[in-house]
Amino acid sequence: MSFVELLLIAVGLSMDAFAVAVCRGLEMRKINYRQALLIALFFGGFQALMPAVGYLLGAGFAQYINNFDHWIAFVLLAFIGGKMIWEALHEGGEEHAEALNLKMLLMMAVATSIDALAVGITFAFLKVDILSSAALIGVTTFILSFAGVCVGNRFGARYKKKAEIVGGVVLILIGVKILLEHLGILVL
């Protein structure tokens, strides 16, 4: 597999993390680079870790993982998106938006990196060098996630409440998209 092919896979896997990072940036009243860095580290780290785990699991567990990975991603993203919408519509949502909840961050990182697990299993079949591939996926996701927080904040600072609602809807739609793709209803 060529570097260009791996880079395209890395960018493709990073898109869900980028979208979620944009949503997190929407919630910030003022850009917090420390939080942006932490978000990027979590997302990039999990995007690097999951293909390595998938690679190690190999073909023996592929059928079990493929049977429920999309449901996990859907439930996590729907929950997080619903929580964002609820906080935007109810008093007190703004106070919670500034604090970075590590439990929520962990759930978002897992939800956006589940597809990378399946890619890792595929890499095992193709005999791809997993260390360099996982590193490229992780670094790409880190960069795009950091940029996503910044982009989201730039937009969200002007349209806070509406942006949070849109961000929540986007997360739910990403979860639905993942679910429909894995169920074979949506083919992209």
C-alpha cells in the first residue's frame, strides 16, 4: 500500500473526529488551546490505537466486531449529540460547555475511532506495516482535530446556541450515517 493510499485512508478515518472536534469548538466561548490540544491528543491517540488493536485481533474476531461496532458508535454519538442539544436548550448549558469532561471526551474518542478498528483488521490481511500506518492515522487525526476545534470556535463564538444545536444534530447524524453504512442501507 502506497503512502498516498495510507494518507487518504487516514484523512477518511479522521473526518468523524474532525466533525466532532468542530462541534466541541462550537461550545467554547473563547478558544482554549489547551483543551484543543487535549481533544486532538485523545482523538489522534485513539485513531492510532484502534488500527493497532484491530491488527492484533486479526481475522479471528472480525465477524464479532463487525456485528456491533456500528451500534456502539451510533449510541455514543447520539447520546453526546442529544446532550449537546439539551444543554443548548436548557438553562445552565453554557456553564458546562467551558469545562472539558474527560469521560465525555473518552466516549467521543472511542465513538469516532471504531471504524479504525476494522481498518486495522483489514491491514492485517494486507500485511500493511501497522506501526507506520497507525502513526500516520494518529498524526493526521491529531492535526485535523486541532484544526476542527479552532474552526468550530471561530464559527460558534458568533452563533453559540444555534451552533450547539447544529453541532448536536451533526453528531447524531454522524452516528446514523455510521449505522446505516454498516447495515448496508447507505453505500458511500
